[in-house]
Amino acid sequence: MAGGSVMPDFALELCGLSRYFQLKKGLFKPATVLKAVNNVSLRIPPGQTLGLVGESGCGKSTLAKMILGLLPPSEGDVLINDKAIDLSDRLALARQIQPIFQDPYSSLNPRKTIEQIIRLPLQLHGVGDAASQRRAVKDISDLVGLPERLLRQYPGQLSGGQRQRVAIARALILKPAILVCDEPTSALDVSVQAQILNLLLDLKQELGLTYLFISHNLGVVEHLVDKVAVMYRGQIVEQGDRDAIFHHAQHPYTQALLSSVLTPEPGLGLPELPDSSQWAQAS
């Protein structure tokens, strides 16, 4: 529309993103190069969720750190709303994209009250006065299901699920459009996991959020995402719509991941994994 803002095709885009590390094996031995992330390209349209799956050590968390500006890429670019991120302006980047990590307790200051923790980003960014900041904390706490009485307590007094709600509230207080969720439910009890996943789904609809959801739990991913990317040894070996990946996987590694998910059906026994040499050949 003339004079209006044009919605970008992709909220988050990774273009040939790579990260290499130099590994020293000894004083007189040459260093070797570890390709933790190798030429990864992904696109997430606004308002959608991309699930990034793969076993531990495949490069998922390294990729997340580059997207969040915590680690500079060796090659490639991270684009938010069609513009490459500026690693020199971390405050501006924090207003666009925020993380939710695996262990909420380790990411919350145990010496601060819940209200102080959620309010801190507003103070760091100089958003509003004290009264408006308190109102914003109250509003976002209501949105994520935190009772007002908990705002005066400390992280150690809360359950795991409540602490993760605090982490989500803190991530949303600056109103970012994108959340990077790195195993956000794996440290929680199964019943609490479902509550947090449903909360994330509700927030996505209500706030129009875009998610990169990183997990090794395929059951969780299938419940939450629109598209799936499968990572193996630092590379994306397969990506596509959720149903296509879960029901018509093409790559041997994706098939191995799916077949390794334990089923509650009696009499089927343990799944068998294909020879790992197939994965490397197909990559």
C-alpha cells in the first residue's frame, strides 16, 4: 500500500552462516579446524515457528548464539526483517530478538525479586519511568500466567515452571518480534512442559511472534512448529513443512531420528537405527 510499511518476506533469515573453531592438539602440532556450523541457510516468515532438531553437539546452540549476536560468524549473515544484524549495537538487537534458555534458574539472578528481574531490560534500555515500568511488568506477568504475589518473591522460592514463565516474561518485556527458544522445556517435568508449550503457542497467536525453536525432542517439535530443519554435524541435511518431515522424511539421518523416538504402543520393542555411514554419505 502506498506510503505504508511493507511486511518483510522473512522475519529471520540465515544466509550461508558458518562458525569455525581452531583446535590446538599440542605445542608442536598444527591446529585443526572444527566446523561447528557449516554453511547454514534458513528462512522463517513472520508469525511462523521453525523447529531446529538434531542430536547434542550438532551445532544447534552455536547457531543460536550467532543469531542472538553472542558469537560472531566466521562466514555468512543473519538478517532480521531483511536487514543484516549489527553486532556493534547490542541494545538495538535486543529489542528485535530475545532468547529463552533451557535452565531458567541459572539465567535468573537469585538475589533479585521477580519484579526486579522482569523490569531490568526496561531500565537498561531507558524505557519509560518507574510507574510505567511497574505497569508493564504487571501486564506481562498477567500475560504469561504469573500471579502478582510472586513478583515480590525470589527465583529460589518458585517452581521450575514458574521460573520459566519469569524468563519468558523478561524476554517479552521489550516487545521483540522474534524469540529463540533453546530447549526451553527440557529441564521441566513432563506435565509442566505441556503448560509452557501451550503458553508459547498462545503468545505466538496473541502477539504475532516468530519462533526459532531448538530441541532434540521431536514430540515437542511436532506439537509446536510450522516448519522443521534437521541439523547433522553442523549442516542442515533436510528442511520442509512439519508434516512432510514427520511423515515423508527423505534423509537417512532424519529417518533415524524419527525411528529412535520411543512409542507407547505395546509389543513394538526398541527401534533400530540405520548405519551412521549412510548419514555422512547422504549429506
